Amino acid sequence: MAGLRLGPLLRYVDWESGTAATVWVEASRPCTVEVRCADGASGESPTFAVAGHHYALVVVTGLTPGSTTAYEVLIGSRRVWPPDDTRLPPSTITTPSAAKPAGAAEGAGATPAPVRISFGSCRWAAAPGGGHDPVGPDALVTLAARLAADPATERPDVLLLLGDQVYADETSGATRRRLAARRDLGEPPGAEIADYEEYTYLYDESWRDPEVRWLLSTVPSCMIFDDHDVIDDWNTSAAWQRDIRRTPWWHERIVSGLMSYWVHQHLGNLSPAELAADPVYAAVRASPDGTEALRRFAAETDADPARTRWSYRRVFGRVRLVMVDTRAARVLAEDRRAMLDPDEADWLREAVLDDPASYDHLLIGSSLPWLLPPLVHDVEHWNAALCAGVRGPRWARIGEKVRRAADLEHWAAFPESFDRFTELLREAGSGPDAPATVCVLSGDVHHAYIAEPRWPDARPGTESDLGPSSRPGPGGAPVSRILQLTCSPVHNSIPRTIRTGFRLAWSRAGRRIGRMLTRHGRTGASPVTWGRAGGPWFGNQLMTLTLLGRKSALTLVQAKAGTQGAQLEAVLERSLTGES
């Protein structure tokens, strides 16, 4: 008899019609999975098989726009979700009101509701069984507990998970015991993940926590990978890639990493129409065992990353989200080094600039921050110049060693890409149809902060609650509020050395050191300067944007241990657009 192994995860909710959604599940054996809603909406799908596991992504149709409806998951005629013994609330699907018809007058229809988007990155699975957690309470678990305990608490409309959802290179004690039961951990890759089956252990550990499982069943999610989903500093450089490909275990690791990401994360990012048009999805579903079709796709993607697009675009009413792959899409050849390959860069430009009058807020999800603490930016830019040979072969060799040792592989380490991305953001924030805000949402760096750029041709504007902002200048500076919003980790360690280093990187002393490196690397001036408009904040944390019309507000909460259990403590509550 088939049962439910993992899930359900509510992934896509259609904000255009308000009538459709997708729900991801893993079953214990081949079967047909049905999602049945209290309002009569439903959907069903047969499972597809990958490496002995059985999955379904159920498209639910017939939902009522502007409603919240409970749902259950059935296999055959047997209900497998929610569990009979659960103390958590019902899993629900919340749909937005139907989009206003083109040409409809302002004020027609119901009063628009705010869009709430929570985001963060870098999550180790929580400590099991209420044991001591050495890195403090998990912000995702704590959010789930708050929402479950108080139904009146405002829920996010979507949860953005910006990378390092699993750690293939840093496994827990429980996972290591599972690995040791099937192979010798004295042989490479040791206690790291070796193949697809072992990747499933990571998702089991991350998504089976009861509170997190319930949260992901009722709050839609958008995901993108970062390095630890595969390996630390994935695709740092061409030399790094050559070296890792010489190891006997890497091919299986990267192929399995891409396969497991496709199954567990990527499919749910797609709309029903995109799923219907996806040839890999069709091939995997058409076969009694889709393993070889998916392996072939993953191996070909590793050999030629430009053949696959992991980036995607989503719309939440008057909010546009563009999620960018900053890992697999890189060009690593030193003479052509780029964060995005040419086709990916063209896609990003179109996704950002197409029909600007259709959105009030533009969000760009980039697992890696665009604007780093200034000293870190200057070090990465300097290092990129050394590796490119500006100081000769000896310095280039030193630069490569430093690049790998210090994890120098953010946007600043791809200088031409940084400049082009900066110009794209300036262009997106300019002109008569410019949105109120353009925000780059990131994680990775194990602290939270707000950074605001200033273009050389901008003139000071009025004071806001985040400090002086750039406003229209004589040379075409943007009219939108452009911000880097960084929030990490959701649940991970933050060593004292990291805290000290980042505080130095934001300081005046750090800026002076950065200017020295700029001169040594002959890198020239950045197209923008920027300041810290908030932070740095350290802890297990989540940010939430609340967007209504052209208004935007930001909240930062941290998970804190207390006598009554973990609680979310508000660290920041601010308007980003000047309204009180």
C-alpha cells in the first residue's frame, strides 16, 4: 500500500487567475496522488519514478479566487495528509483575487490586499527531538510554530528560499550514520553526499520536521540553489572546475545534485503552463523509470550549462519577481569570465525591463549579494584583476589561491558582470514607468543588512527612515528606490571571526584598505558607491517585504530562545518608500 514519504509542499499559486496551484509530494511506491480541497477544487497525477523514488506534482484547478481553502492528500481512496494525529492546523491554499481586467478603472473591484514576501537562505536542518541546538533556534521552525499557534497571525503570501536549502558538503550526525550504513566513509567523498539516494537523505532531514512540513504545505515557496546545494564555492573559477573534475567522485556528485534539485526544487518553481511545455518533465513522466532521462539531462547540463535555464520569473499582482541562477550559468574562462552566460544575461534583461508599467515593485532574487560590504567588494574586485593577470603570472597564481581560500566569487568577482548588472538596475529604476522600488534579495553571507547605491550623477534627495536616498539627477540617475536586501542565515553558525570581519568590512578603516587594494589591482572606480542603510545584524533570521500599491515596508525578525520556547523577535520595522 502506497503512503506519503515527504511533503506535501504547496509550490506555485497562480496570481493571474487565482484558480490554480501545484502541490509536490513524494510517495512510497507508484500510485496516483489526489489533492482534494474543501471548496471542491481538486487535481490528481500519477507518480513518476527517479532512482527508486516516486514523486508527483499535482496541478490543482477550480480554486476560488480570493479565498483560503483547506486541502487533503489522498492516495487511492485513503487520506494520507493531514496525519490523523496532527495537532497542527489544516493545510490550506490561499488564492489572490482575480487580476483586474485590462482597462478596468482604478478602484474597481475589491480593495487590493498587501503582498507579503518572506525570504532568507542558508538553513541547516534543525536539531532533532528537542535536543540542544548549538547554532540557536531555527527561524523557519519558529515562524511555523508562530503561524500554527495563532491563526490570526499574518502569513507570508510566498516564501523565497535563496539557496543552501541543503548542505551536500556539511552533513549532520544523523545523516552521516545513514551514509556509513551504505558505504565506507574513509573513501572519497567521505561524509559528504555521493549520489542521488544520499541527496534524498538531506531533503528528508530538512523537510520532515513537523512544523516545517506544515509550513511548506500551506505557504507557497520559490527556490533557487546556491553553492552548498552542490558543494562549497561551486564554480568559483575555471581552475577550480578543472581540479574538481579530476576527482573520481565529482561526476556522480554534480549529476546527482542537479537531478535532485530538478526534482525537489526546480519543478515547483514552474507554472502549470511551463510544466506542460517542459520536454524533460514530459520525458521523465512518459517512462516507467525516468532515472536515465533525468541523468542524461543533468550530465548534458553540467557539460554545457547554457542548454538549461534555472532562472525564472513570477508575478504577484503588481510585484514582479525575477529569480536568477548565479551558480550554474557562469562563464569561467578567465578571458571571458561572467556571472551569466550571454543567453542568460539577455533573458535577465528582458525579464527585468519588459512592460515596466505592469509592476510597482521589482524584486530580483540573487543568492549572492550584488552589493557587499565595501571592503569585501574591493577585495573581490582586486583579486579578479590579479587572476586576470594585471600584475603578471606570479600574482595570478597567488590570486587563484586566495580566491579559493577566501570564497571570493560574488558579483564583485565578475567585474564586467557587476557593471552590467548595475547598469541594468539603473535602467530598470529610470523613466516614467519606473517602479517604486527595485530590490535585490540575497543571502549567503551569514548576516543581514541593507545597502543603498548612489550613482555619480545623483543629487541628494530628502531624508527617509533609511537615511539620504538617491533621487533623479541631471544625468539620469534612477527614480526608483534601489536597495540590496540581504538576509542570512535561516539556521546556521555565525562564528565570532565572521562577525568581526564583516564589521571591519563595513567600517571606514575597511574602506581605506579597499582603496589601497584598488590601486594595487588597477581596477578603477565602481560605477556606483553605496552605504549601509541598516545592519549588520547577526542571528537566525528572516526578512519580510510588505507591498501595497507603491508602498513598501521591510521587517526583519530573529529567532531567539526563551523560557517559553523559541520566539521571533522583531529587529527592524521600516518603510522603504517614506510613508509612516
